[in-house]
Amino acid sequence: MFVRLLGTLPLVFALAGCSESPVFEYDSRPIELQRAPTASGGPDLGATLAKVASGSDTPLLVIDTGSLLSSLRRGVCPSPTPEPVAYTGDIQLLAASDTGAPLRASFRGVTLLDLCAGAVGDASTQVAGVLGGDILRNFSVAFALPRVPTPTQPTTMTIYSNLPASDSDLAADGYTVMRVSLRGSTAAATASGNGLPGPPSSRMMMRVCANPPVFSPDGTAQTCKTGEVELQASGTNLLLTLSTGHGPLVLSASAWQRLGGQVPAPLGAGEPLLYSPLTTDPIPAHWVTVSRLALVDGDSGDAWPGACAELARGRRIEWTLANQNNGGCFQPCDVSGGVALPAAAYLEIGSDLPAAVVSDASDLISNLNEDFPSGAQVDGVIGAATLAGTSFEIDYISQPQGRWVAACLPGVDRQTCWAAPRCYGLSGSGQTHMCFGLPRLGLAPNCPQ
Amino acid sequence: MVDWGLRSRYCGHLSAVHDFNTGTLKGFPSPPAMVRRRQSRRVPHATRILITAALLVCATPALAGPLDDPHVGSLGFSGPTTGDLTAVYWNPAALGLLQGNQFMFGASLRATQVTVDRAPIDPSTGLPGGTRGFPSASGRGLEQPMAWPPGPAGFVGVGAGVARRFALAIAAYTPFSQKLSFDVATPTRYHLVSVDSRQLALVTGLAIELTDSLQVGIAPGALFSYGHLVFDQDTALGGPSVEDPNAAARYDLATDGTQAPSYFVVAGIHFRRAAWEVGLAYSSAPLGGDGTVKLAMERSQVKPPATAATSDLCSAVGHSPCVSSEMRYRLPDIFTAGVTWHATPHLDAVGIVRWVRYGEYDRITIRLVGPSGNGLLANGLTDQLVLYRGFQDSWDLRARLVHAPLRWFRWSGTLRMETSAVPEASVSAAAVDGLKFEPALATEFTLGRHLRIAAGYALTWMVPVTVGTSVFNPAAAAACAQAADDLSSPACQARSAGQARPSAAGSYKMLRHTLALMTTVSF
């Protein structure tokens, strides 16, 4: 629904962004959320939904980390007047619980767009607006997305003012910590070319390895000679945006083809449409499954071998540590200067994740790539259903990059969710470390070249 | 919590703009110079005495409050019109009165005793008025500068007059501190077991003499914070077993040494005319971020209650401490005014008023992060705490006579009165304050041409405070839960403000002895 807005965004922010000081009220306790269907007829594990006070009504509001802007419809839909209109208004966020709709957070004096937000998940799940990244980025926002939401373990969102722990402390406490780029700020300026400021950066770009093989530290060791780190990688590298306003994994057709999938023509014929908070109209989609997904900490620098190579290295290092008492040793490609390299943090989720394949020319994929530097390509969206069984916190406050801090919810098995904090290598025989949920271990040897 | 006034980030700036003009009236001579100064005779003595008395009486009573050190520098001689190195704190413009080079080192010993007699509570609700009584709780705090991290209650500075019209100085002192400890099983545990909070200021000062009678000064500084706070959280609040020790989780939060500094500035003017000196100064709250101090509490521990599934949060991750936390609070800015009247060559009358804007110090917010999996939330422990403080602005008024009968000896007598920084209903063991009176005596000896040694003693007595209706309402937690955490309900508003804690009704007494020693070397 926001694609049509890009050209007008600078003016929106120039006019509305600098007038008032927003006032935020929240209590940093979990806010119970509903879930939209992942697709028509799908389970209610899709987009995260709260309610919002709108006159005497309490319509649904989608919480979307992938939307750059927030909106709240003031009138009827469809609108009798041209939309969108930017205004300064309030979002009174209500919990979407079975016991009522209590006020759980208040965002007053914020810039909102008045437009018909449409549907998310399926056609029947109409929302009155979007709580987007422009507001969420003032906080550190935690989500708990159980695989099967129940009254005792519901889907929740918690708003915090900050996340105080350092990356290393969080890793020591068992969290997967990823430094992620926040994107989106230059989209409007680029689109309009008028030089006015666009919406703030709030989209989290995740480096992902799709369809990696199943791994167990009890399996056989993977050998890797010096210089073979990328050669030994399995899976497909992707760049995806985290969006809690979507349910399934969404992939561009080209990304799906890189995974070895087939794209029917016409795409999505006879299949359910994808309802996205980022587009006005539902999108034709081809529905598939992706066996596994690993979100890997890292950057896109020249020296970075890619998400799948980092994942393979992390698994080799885990195998070595788990088996170091039985002769396990670090593979030559994982050693530099005689010292084992650190294993990057990753969160692996499976299995058979539902995914919607959409055209590269769709409004959704175009929107995601609007602000991206030439040469890079955003391949799609990680939706809320993809992350079922996890809890994570998006630390927008952290500088210069945002942080994504994740863990698996209790009771979830390794093949469904596995959080591997960064494992720092040891440089001396007197040192010990705890990694991959293993007991405290000393220095493991390096394998011969 | 409420984030007030967060300006839209689209504009690229925040709203925290500190108004920065204060002034200090300009001032008066350092003690030896004062004695030499020619006195005006244009105003009759009686009139001057009346004016001085009126100034002292009409000014609102002064505050130092539970965090503020009212005796930075020496006890009994320093103030906004005093031309020694303590001017870095009191009024940088008065640095312009420095003659030659100076080094000052001072230390205080401050012993505080607090007695809390909690009112009986109803064991089923936790509200005052029941049958469950408590023994008297006694809290003690001894502050002295010989500690690490440094302070509180110390002062060290060095400075010099430069080229007649300038003076430069650098000094370290502790403008804010709080230290108090109760027994581990104290009835005050839900508000405070112990606190040790220090804000060490490292400040450089510059004064410029604009005219013979008018000087201005500025002293930007860095504030290094240290904190250690221990209290209990009643995890069964609102249930049938209120204040059950078995349901008490202990939060022991501490910084790892001093923290990266926040920055502040002191500015002032000093005016001198005939026998009168006037000083005005403004000391800012930490600049930027709405004056908020953010302390990374890297040495934090949370001990789950006996009723929790685990007794050690850290066992699963194999290292301790395993909890990270950050504490946020605001510090006040301070306006200071002082008048000195050199009544005779040997006698000065001094009036000082300080307005400490404690109204900003309304709460302490704490965010904690524990181990994943079986961490804080899994054990029913909250990871976000708000400790209500609810301070109000306070006023500190002091009247002082300084008599120098000999060239090498002077003494002073000061009577200080300070209004409460804490409204009666908000008083708790963590924030004990009331109307205070403080007589103080100080003497100073000049030894040779270069050395002065001053010593002083002050006794601070707080008018006992009886809290009948406390803002702390243990029933608010249950009422808020019953309202499905609806923030618009009064109970949830109280919980958000940190008032959903066990009652603090009762009587509070406080007595403080301060012994100070200051050495000044002129060279």
C-alpha cells in the first residue's frame, strides 16, 4: 500500500515531521497480539496484529517492522478523497487478547498517513493501519512468536527504551546477536529527486543461508582445506528483510530459482494471493516450502565469505568442539595464524517453511529494492510465521547499526530452532570457553594441513 | 514509562536544550584580601543589616536533598562570592578573585543515620492499618573520599590567576552522592537494602574580569558516575502473601567502576560594589539526552525468590554475573545565589540560596537482560523496573557570619535550612527527606604566608516525617492485572510510575554529622 507514496514522502516528512514532539507511553510489559492467517485458509501464524482505538471502534492494526511508515485510517474505505494525507495523530495501541482490548501503549503526536491499509494475510483480515518502523525505531522491541500461541503462551510484543547488554555479554548468555543494517532512509529522496529527507531507516536486512543441509554434531566431520571455505558451503545466500507484517517467507522469483525451484507461468495462477502491508493490492504468489533457513551474522564486505560459508564454518567449529575429546580438530580453512577463527552467530529455523514466490517486478520486491545501492538485491521478506518458535528483540537504538538479538523459545527442538551465539576462538591453552550449549572447553587442536 | 518530549527524529535534533544563562553576581575577596578591602560607609549599618536580614528571610529555604552535597569544598566558608578554588562548583566567576596560584585539598566525613518505623500493615492486602507490625529499621551511611571509585565528600583543585584579568582552575569534587545501608533482612527491603551512588565531577574553570567590579566565569565538566543499588522485588505482590520473604527476589545492581562521563557546565557572574558582593551561578544537569544519566550496571545479580524454579539464574550459562542492566535517572540543575556584606573589616555576613530542581528526579528506570531460556521472565522476574522517587524542587537557605578577629584566624557560624526534596507521601527508605536544619561551625588558621587550614562541623537534623498515606500502593499491582494491564487505569498508571510496591507508610528520622577539613596552599 505504500508503493504509491514514495514520490510524496519527502513532502510528508518536511511538513509533518518537524512540528510536534511525540509523546510515548508504555510499560515495557508484554502486549498480547493476534496473528493473521499466513495465507487464505492458512493457520493463524502470520502477521502480528494489535488493535487500535478509532473512535468507538477497535479495529486491527498490523505491527510491521518492514514498513517504513505508520498509518491510521481516519475515515471510511474506500476513500472518497485522494489519499494519502499525512497528519499528526495518535495511535492508542490496544492488546488483541481474548479478555478485551486494554490500552497497552500510546504514541501521541506522531506522523501518520491517512489511507486505506487494506488486508494482511487474507482478504478478510482488514486492518485500519500500520505501526511501522518510523515509530518502532525509537525503541528496542521484543517479540515472542510461539509455534502454537495459547492463552498461557501468546504472541507478544514488548516495548523497551533500550537493550543495555553488550554483544559479548548477550552471546555469553546464550543469545544470537546480529548487527544489521537499517535501510530505507534514502528511498524517498531517490525516488523524488528533490533532496528532502525521506523516512527514517528502519528495515532490517538479514544475511540468510537458505536450504542448508541438516546438521548434527553427532554426524560426520566436514573437511575443509585452506582456501576452501566457500567451496565447502552449501545452500543459497539471500538478502532478506525482516517484516512482522508478513506471515510466510516471501521470495522473489529469481531468488527461488537460485534455490533450484521452478517458477510457473503465469506465476500464482489458481493459488492464494499474498496480502502484504507494503502493497496496495494483493500479489499473485506461487506457494512453496523452503526446508531450512539460517540467519547469519555478518556483513557484505569483500572479505566476507557469505552466509552459507559462515554457517558451514560455524557447524565445523561446533563439530570440532563437540568432538575434541575424541580427536576433533579445527579444519585448516577455519584457522588463521594458528588460531581458530570465531564462529559467526546464527539462528537456524526449520523445517519446511512456507514461502510465497512473487515476481521480481511485483510492487513488493520493487519497494524493498527502492533504496538499495545498485548491485545489491533484496530477495524478499522473512515473515512472522518463518520465525515461529523464536523470541527476538530488535534493538533500533543501538548505534551505528541496529541489533537483532534472538533465542529459541523453551521446548523447541534443535531441528525447529537453533540459536548459536558467536563463538570466540581461543588463543592459548590455558583459556576456556562455552559455545553451542556445550560444557566449558579448553583449546582444541588444529588439524594438519 | 512515559517518554516526554521526544522530538521527531526526522528533524534530526532532540529537544533537550538547556537554558544556560545564569549568572552569578560578582564577588568578593578571598579571606585575606577581604580583610584588607576598604569598606564602604555610604549605607548606614542598621540599614545594611536590615537588607541582609530581609534577603535571608525572604529567600525560600534551601535544599540540598538526599542526593546533593551541600558542602562542596569547605564547610563554613565557601559560597558563590568566595574567591577560592571551590568557586569551580559554587560560582566560576569568583575564580577571578584568585590571587596567585592556589592548591586546595579537602575531605569530609559524613555520617548519616536513618531510622524507619514502618506502620503496621494488613497482611492480606499489604495496605497500612493492619496487625502485622515491623521492627524498627536503622540505616547508616558513612561517606568519605578515601575510597575507590573516588569520593564522595572530597575536593581537590589547583588554579591560578593569569595576566590580571583571567583565572584558570581545575578541580574534582562530588556534587551528588547517596550512601545508606540497612540490614539485609530489613523491613525496608522492598524500597532499599543499600545504596552507594556517586557522581564525581572533573571540572575546568575559567573566569574573566570584565571590569573592576564585574567578572564572569564558566566551568565545563565531566561527570563520572558510580552506582550500587540493592533492593528486593516482591514477586507475590497482589497475592495473598504480601511481603512474604520467600517471594522476594533480590536485585543487586552495580557498575563496574565509574562510567563513561556525561557532561555538564557551571556558569556564573560575580559583582562587587563597595562592601557588597553578589554571586549568581547555574549548574546544569547532564547535557543532552534530557539530562538523563545512563549507568551500565555490569556487575548485576538477581537472586530469584525461594519459590522460583531455580535458585541461580547463572547456572545454565556457567558464568556469573550473568545479568546485564542499565539504570537511568535524571539529575537536577541548580541555581545558586549568594550575597556577602563586609560589615566591618573583620566581619562578613553571608546569605546563600540554592534552588535545586529535583523535580526532574522522579524515577529510576532499570532494564535488565538475563540468560536466554531459563532467565528472568521464565522465573517470574521482571526485566524492567521503575523505582518511583517523585522528588520535588527544593530550596537551601543559609545565613552565615564570618569573623576574622586576627590576621591568622577566622571562624564562621552558619545556620542552614533546607526544604524537603521528597513530598511526604513519597518518602521511603530509598528517599528519606524532610525539612532540615543545620547549624555549623568552622575555623580557619593561616600558617605562615602560604598555608591555610580550615576545619568545620555541622549537625543536620531532619524534622521527623510521618507518612500516613504513602504513594506506594501494593494493591495497585493486583488491580492493574485485573484491569488486563490497561494503561488508562489508575492502578496501571501507578504501576508504570513505580508506585506498585509495598507500602512505605511509617515514620522516618534522619540525623547527619559532617566533619570537614580543608587545606589551602597559596604559592
